[in-house]
Amino acid sequence: MLVVLDPDVELRADAAAVLPGIPQHVTGAEAVAAGPAVVPRGYLSLALTFEVADGKITRIDVIADPERLGRLTLAVLDDSG
């Protein structure tokens, strides 16, 4: 994962995406790469958005607030190759 992360990447999560005591903002490739895993519960519980510059991920936003999720436009990608 470190290969695709900018050294100064930011991970920002809304309050609904993290447990109390867990930081909502993390900076740096090492810290972001060590972040928590997302486990689906059979319905959309969160979404990740990525900003990319010069082929590197520079920012990741974690959205879990139901109101914000409801405003997203989503699509299912065809993985048939």
C-alpha cells in the first residue's frame, strides 16, 4: 500500500465512521497504511473517496454519516475484465 500513498497522505473520517477515542484525521503514509480494515455488513455503511496527484493517493475521506451517504451517487463496476 505504501507504493501508492503520497508520503503526506491524509485520511479524514467523519464522526460516524470512528469509535470514540479514535482519531478522525491521520497524516503520513505509514500511519494511513496501518489504519483499520473495513468489513461490510451487507449494506452500505461507509464509503471511501480518494484524491490522487501524480499517481499517488494524497487524501482519503471516510464517509459513514447516513445523511452524507444518501447524497452520494454510486455505481457498481463490472469486474468481468
